[in-house]
Amino acid sequence: MRNRRRQNERKFGNWEELPSGGRRYWLDVRGRSGWLARYVKEVDEKENTTAFRQEIYDEKGELAEVHEKFPADRGHVRVGG
């Protein structure tokens, strides 16, 4: 578990503790057009992955799309109007 935790901390660089005892990790990647891709990984208290998704934020910082990849790949879903 400690090795996985250290690996996730290095890979994502940002995290928060969840009330369930797990963690939410995220990594932001800025695109050339000003949009932001945020990769979000949620794990349980044993550091097992429970969810993984990509969130796309537009140039105003508003959530535009979500691509849930785990536990099931649901493809890209537009958010809002």
C-alpha cells in the first residue's frame, strides 16, 4: 500500500483525504487552446482504484466534459449547455 501511495503522490502531485478513508488524486494538464484536462483518480483506504476520470475545463475554467474511464468507460459526456 505504501508503495502505491508514494507512486500516486509522485504521479499526480495533488491529493485530498476522503471521508471514507481513501484519497482523491488529480493532475492538471494545460492544453494549447487554453483548456485544462484534469485527471482524477479516487482510491479506497488500501489505495485500490475505485474511480478514474478525465475532466475537461474550458478557457473560463468551467467544467465542459467528463470522461469516466473506470470502473466503466462511458466515453465523453458534455456538461451544461
